[in-house]
Amino acid sequence: MYGWIWRHLPGNAWVRALLSLGLVVATVYVLFQYVFPWAEPLLPFNDVTVDNQ
């Protein structure tokens, strides 16, 4: 997959490296801003089953 992306990016190695870095930054941004907040209520992290005895 990474090889396919690398081959399809335009420019020489430096331009491809900068574009790859931009793609990674954009992906992380989208995950933290949209995907993780959407999925957080669906995850069972707040379902605590430990009782105080």
C-alpha cells in the first residue's frame, strides 16, 4: 500500500516525502477531529463493573 502511494505521488524524492508527511498529518487530523469523537460513545470504556464492597 505504501509503495503504491509513493509511486503515485508527483515529484522527486523530497517532494514525495513532503507530500507523504502532509498526508500523514491530514490523516491524523481527521482521525482526532471526526472519527475518534464519533466512535467514543460507542466504546465501553465507561461501563465499570467493579463494585465497592
